[in-house]
Amino acid sequence: MSLDNLVGRTLETIDPDASVIKRLLSSAERNIADAHVMEISNENRFDAAYKAIMQLSNTALQANGYRTLTSKPGHHMTMIQVLSQTISLDSQTVIVLDALRKQRNVADYSGDTVPVSAVDECVKYAKSLLHDVKHWLEENKPDLIE
């Protein structure tokens, strides 16, 4: 399904805004840094890395001229699942990012603890996604990051 087919269901069209893109990238970088703070709980470190993944997914979506309808359920899932269309992210990575989303939901809604291995994986994927989004922007939308 194309992004245009999702307009009105889970997405709306927008004009890409360079200042928003830059703020989202900066915020994602700060959240990745926060995820490395060993003095806070694994749950909060995981949340910071996951938040960076969401901000980067949102960056990719907005750079393509779309935004999720946050009034509709599933906007996190949508942002992750369309990464294959927004920045041509490989399907295996999208599957892992979606699994991290599900793990975050379990931790948030059941109070389960997050093992350090999950924190490490989430941080690793957040860093990788930061690289991928920046590279895609440099190659496809340099005007949004100048």
C-alpha cells in the first residue's frame, strides 16, 4: 500500500518543514545519549532509545510530506511500518523495530522489567536508524537539513 493510500486513514499530507526536521533529529540524538546514562533504570533507558526511534521514523515520514493522524490508534506502528517506503529501510530491520515497539508496549502497560540486552538492542537500532535517516536526507532532501 502506498503512502497516498493511507491518507485519511492513518496519515495526512503536510509540507515538509526544515526546522521541524532539524529539531526532531536533534531530539533523537539527545534521546540516544540519554539511553546511555547508566544511572537510570533499564526501563527509562529503553524508553529513551525507543523515543529516538519514533522521532526518527516521524522525521522520515515528515520529510516525505506526511504525518500520522495521532487521533487514530496505531500511529507508532504506522510510522515504523512505512519506513520501507519513506527511506527504503529493509524489511528485516522494520520487523525488529516493530518488535521493539511491542516490547515497549508490554513494559509500559504491564510493568514488566526490561533486560539490559533489550536496552542494548534498542540503542543499537536507534543509532542505526539515525544514520539511515540522515543518509537518506542527505541524498534525497538536502534542503531540509542545510
